[in-house]
Amino acid sequence: MTQYPHSPENPMCQHQPVCPSAEATDREAARIIACFPEQGWSLLCNGVIVFEDTGELLPDGSSIAPHRGPARHALAA
């Protein structure tokens, strides 16, 4: 396996192209490095933990509330 140098913006990522950092607006596009579907969360290579309900926990400890759209049954009413 080829080892790539770490990106200064995202030191955990060895992917090419480098995944977005935890501070980037597209941080959810980073690759999953650990997945725990039975617990409802995944760890991305940028250190972000994403939850099944679309909430996020950033590496600095701050959280982002779930950001799903309205339920489909609510749209049908």
C-alpha cells in the first residue's frame, strides 16, 4: 500500500485527493475510517463523528445539531 504524506489541514487523512478538514463546510465528504452502525455513528478521517440522525461531533468538542429535512409523511399532509 502506498503511504501518502499527511495534509497539514487534515493530519489524519492519507487519501488522495485529501479529504476535507473538520473545519470545512463539506467535512461530511471525508472517508469513513470506523463505522458502528449498531450504535448509530461513524468516525471520519478528519476526526468528525457523524451520527445516524445527521448530527455531528467535531474534534474540538463542539457539536452540530441534526440537519435532516422534514419527514416524508409530514410533506404528504
